[in-house]
Amino acid sequence: MTENLIIFNARVVTPIGFTARRGAEMSELIILDNATVEVTDGIITYVGANRGENRDGYYQHYWHYNARGKCLLPGFVDSHTHFVFGGERAEEFSWRLKGESYMSIMERGGGIVSTVKATRACNFIQLRSKAEGFLKQMSAMGVTTVEGKSGYGLDRETELLQLRVMRSLNNDEHKRVDVVSTFLGAHAVPEEYSGRTDDYVDYLIREIIPVVAQNNLAEFCDVFCEQGVFSIEQSRRLLLAAKEMGFALKLHADEIVPLGGAGLAAELSAVSADHLLHASDADIRAMADKGVVATLLPLTAFALKEPYARGREMIDAGCAVALATDLNPGSCFSGSIPLTFALACIYMKLSIEEAITALTLNGAAALNRADSIGSIEIGKKGDFVLLNTDNYHFLPYYIGMNCVNTTIKEGVIYPVL
Ligand code: NIG
Ligand code: FE
């Protein structure tokens, strides 16, 4: 659904560009006061000073929104989530509170594999309605595009089911959030392949990735490249095969130990490498050189009580940094955009301007969409967030609280507060 819309009297706050902003560019926001943004059939057709007049009745075909006292930003892009799954893992969370680690729970058959059991027990409608609930909450925090991963099926039927759920949500005429799909069959080794990781990688390459490609069910292929999960060699083999079949690449890299996943992302020219808590200096430089977006997920570090990724140093090294939530039932059961802003600014030492770029234009770049979303510029989608303040500093300052007043998707207004 798209609309014609005039937003006037706004304070527009946006990064500018049709590619990722790297290094010092990340802090360069444009701020326009008393501005008008015109959206025609869902696409931005004017950004600039208020024009005041009714252009000879032309605007009678437009909705009007007086944004006095509000900031208008590009819609937020949450470029890393796992929002389609069955069940929950509240017990695991309580075990972690008592000192057990994420990986030790996974090693004794909990973790991702326990969500796999719950997801395999769900049908399409059950998975879809639960996922749709998350999308509503995301929209209320200003998200207009989200990436979602499979990876809780680990067999052909359930991996495809998760991807079909995401396609169905994205095809919904009344959707508030665009959904970009990623195939993450290499999220864990399923019980059927226990101790036979290489055979499982072969199975993914031969039996599942070609079907995902033929049915256009995902744009990206991702892998949990981690000690005890998929090694660098296994990840490389899988990702090269996926690239061959037309997928753009992502990696869960250097999340728990420094394995070199960020370096592999640079070697393969992946679109993004995500997590990066333990990425080495050399791999950070390699990502900057190759233009791999460094997607940082501060909520996960917070939830796992791990050290935060070195966001400040990555930007200073010339990387394009994106921020995302990593919403999933295990390591990080949160899709909180407000808390992501706060943690990124307080603990990863991003400036507020850099954090805004990271959650808009660079999030879009992490999804190969910087040409169509992520900034308020003519030709891009009319996807916006209106804050209930004209001071964008509230985004991290109002810690963990929502200052989104209205989310606008392709010109359609969805009031929040
Ligand atoms: O990004 N690390 C791998 N994948 C997710 C966690 C998934 C889960 O625990 O269910 C992550 O942290
Ligand atoms: Fe993840």
C-alpha cells in the first residue's frame, strides 16, 4: 500500500547518500528546519523548504501532516534479526543468570537446537502469527525494514517454511515493515548430523540452497562461523557455493571467540559481517578496505554480558558500521531500538549522529538497499520515523524508552504515541 503525503514544518534529520557512509562520513547528517517532504505513490518526490501554497489544488490528492515540534528521520532498518521461530527459551535465560555460558548450554543440546525442535513443531500459521506480532512491535519503534533469517529448521522442510513465512509477511498489502530474507541453514548442526558437520554442509549445498535459490526465497546466505559450530573452512565452502548460486553474503563473525570470521568476510567480499565482538585489528582494516559493512549488535553483548564490539575503533579505521538488534529467542530476546541506540552511544562510543547513520543508511547498505531506503532523498521510499520531540538526542538519551510518535511506511501514517 502506498500513499501521497505532504509532511510540513518538520525538522528533517538524515544522512545523505546512496551507498554506505564510512568512517568520518557517518557523522555527517543533514538537518533542515521548517522543511517539507513530499511523497508521491510512496516515493519521495520533494525535500526542502516549506512551500506553503497548495500548488493550484494539486495537493488535494495528498494527505497532510503538520510535523511542527517533531524530528523526521528515515525509517529505521534492523538489518539482523531472527524473528521467525517457535517456542521460547526463558529457562536458558535463568540458567545464564546462574552463571552458565551461552556456548555450554548449546554444547549440551540446548540453545539453537532447542528452538529448532519447537520450530519444527509449528505450522505456517503459528509461525506467521507470532512473527507478525514482532513486526508490529518493531514498527512501533520506528522500524520500516527488517532482515529475518531462517536457521531454526535445519532441514529442508522447516528452513523453507521459515522463508515462506517471511515472504508472506513481505507480500502483505498492509505490511508496516518490509522483510528481507536470509538463508541461515548453517546456524547449528542438527541432531541428525551430530558429529558430521561436513556432511551437513554438503547437504545444505546440495539439497537446500539450490531450492532456496530456485524459489527466490532469500537474497542473502549467512553462517554462524564460530568455534564448535562452523569453522572458517566450512564457512568458506558454504558461502562460496551460495555466492555461485547468486546469494549475497553475510556472516555471524567473531561473536564468542576470535576465529577470523571478519577476515573471511573481507576475503569473500561479503555485504556484512555481524557481531564482531572479538574481531582483530587486521580484520577490521580488511573490512574497511573491502567495504564490508560491520554490523554491531549491542543488545546481544549486553544480554550475554560480553564485551561490546569496538564500534569507535571500527569507524576510526574507516569502516561503515551498522547497528541492529539481533532479536532471537536465545542470545538476545529483544528488538529494542531505543536500547540499541543507548548501548551503542554509551558503550561502543558512537556519536548520536553516527548511531543514526548506523540504524538507517548503513543498515540499508547491509541489505544492499542503500539506493532505495535509509535516507530522506528524492527517489527513495517514503519510509520515516517522526519523534515526539524536535531534539534527536532523545534517541539514546531517553534510555530504553520509545520517543517514536509516528511511523510512516511508503507514505502511509501509523500513529504510535
Ligand atoms: O546471532 N549466534 C548465533 N545466532 C544468534 C543466536 C540464536 C539463538 O541463540 O537462538 C545470534 O546471537
Ligand atoms: Fe544473529
